[in-house]
Amino acid sequence: MFFISRVIIQKSLGQRCSSLYSAENIFSEENIKRTIAKFATMKPIRLHTRQPPKKAAVLIPLCEVGNKVSLLYTLRAAHLKSHRGQVSFPGGMQDVTDKSLEETALRETEEELGIGIENIEIWGSGHFIVTRGETSVLPVIGRIKKKLVLENLKINTHEVEEVFTVPLEELCDPSKIGHTQFRGSYSVPVFLGGKRRIWGLTAMITNICLSSLLSHKAYTHKITYIPPIKSHNVVTY
């Protein structure tokens, strides 16, 4: 009869879990093809019935920091007119010179972080997210080819106050994911595993990315919507 210690079992399970988020798994040709297909067919998000007149794009940058696959986020500068001080992905409004919205995402990433177009591998884009404002946003998923060193980035401080990364394992930790409900109409995930709380539109896009990129074993979060309680007039005598 063989006896296996609890420590060995826990170590084995931990290694198996970590392999789900490993660079070898995430950046394998098979997983890239599956991610592109799922990302392109994810259900569109509409927060408003009308079609906004302006278009923007954001890059969802997959990167390697140390030995962990992570997502890169920025904190918008406090003096900006819109969305100041909010966590976001690099990106911005489409320029008349941009040939496509994917080019918009690449250009904005280079302007904000100094990461050249040649150092980013675009995988594909999803559906437009129709916001409540005047802009519809196209999420573009891509990989930063070289291992990322945050200190080496040339940050445009006029637009970006801070840059940070969150390992996929932290983003997918069930104990560090919640949700918030807006105006009784829709729910949005909230990710608490990183340096800063990730919520709103950025959290929506993060959820789409993780759902496309990872298996159900690696990312199991489901957004919960609680219907508002309808009040009924009660007549008493």
C-alpha cells in the first residue's frame, strides 16, 4: 500500500493549476486560434440603444512579467477631461489617419507607453461595446512579444499616471472577483486581485478576454444580475 502525503498532493494540484495560466499553454498555437475565434463571437455589449457617433479602440495587452502571463493596465492621468483617474487599457479615439481601429489601438499604445508597433502581435478584435456616452469601443486583443519590464516603458505622463500588470492567476481567483449592479439594469464584474480595483468598462473587457482566453477550469466567474424588487401598492383597511 502506498501513502501520498498531503503536501505532495497540494503541490501537484498547485502545479496543475498553474499550468493553466502558463506561457506555454496561453501562447500555444492551438490556444491562440481558439481565443481568436471565441473573442470574435462573444455576445455584443450594448449599454444604450442608439449608435454613438464616435469610435475608439483599446488594446488588451497580454504580456509576460517575470514568469507569469499577465494583463497590462493603465491609470489615466488625473487632469484629463474624460475618465480621469480610472483604470483602463491603452487606447483612444480613432484618428482620421488610422487605416483601421486595430491601428488605432496600436498607435495609442505606442503614444501612451512607448511600445512600438513591431513589438505587439495582434490576435484579433471583438464586437463593439456601445457605451452610454458618445463613443463605441472596439476591444483588440494582442500580445507584447518581449518580456515586459515596467521600468523600461516610456510613459506619456500627460495621458497616463501609472502602469501596472496583474497575473492571470490573480484575475481568476474567485475570492478576488465580485460584481456591481448599475441602475438595476446590468451587472459588471469587479476584479480586486491587482494593485488597483478594476471595474466598469475595463472590467467588462477583462471578463470578455478571460472568457475567450482560458478554459472553464481556469476561469469560472459568472456575472450575477439581481432583478429589482417591484413594489406593490397594498391597500389596508
